Amino acid sequence: MNKVKNLESALEARKSEVMSYQLNIDNYDRAIAKINAEYADNPAMIAFRDRLANLLEEHKTEQLKAIIIRDVIADQLSELEAL
């Protein structure tokens, strides 16, 4: 497999990774809001919410890393296609 094909495959994988992180981020946001609205008096759910909040921040960071690598791969592809 040549470099372009490898980069195209890597780019698709990164796009999928970014989307997966976004799904989790959206779900964590919604779950946190639901717990705050409906389970604020339940200590177990508050602890769960706090764990979700930590996961939310971790996933935002990991998504940004994936976005950076995705963009770098896309830049390499553009450079190779311009040759």
C-alpha cells in the first residue's frame, strides 16, 4: 500500500474517532443535565454525575488530540496531491 492510501485510511479512522468522542461528549452532557434536573437529591447519582463530568473533560481533550492528528493527516494528503 502506498503512502497516499495509508494516509487516506488513517484520515477515515481519525474522522470516525472524532465522531465517537462527540457521541460520548453529547451523551455525558445530557446525562449530567438529567441528573442535575431529576436526581439532585440522590447521593449515588451525584457521585455518578461527578465521574461523568471527569469523563467529559477527558473525552474533550482526547477528541482535540484526534482532531489535531486528523488535520495533520489531511494536510499531508493535500501536499501529496499537489505534487
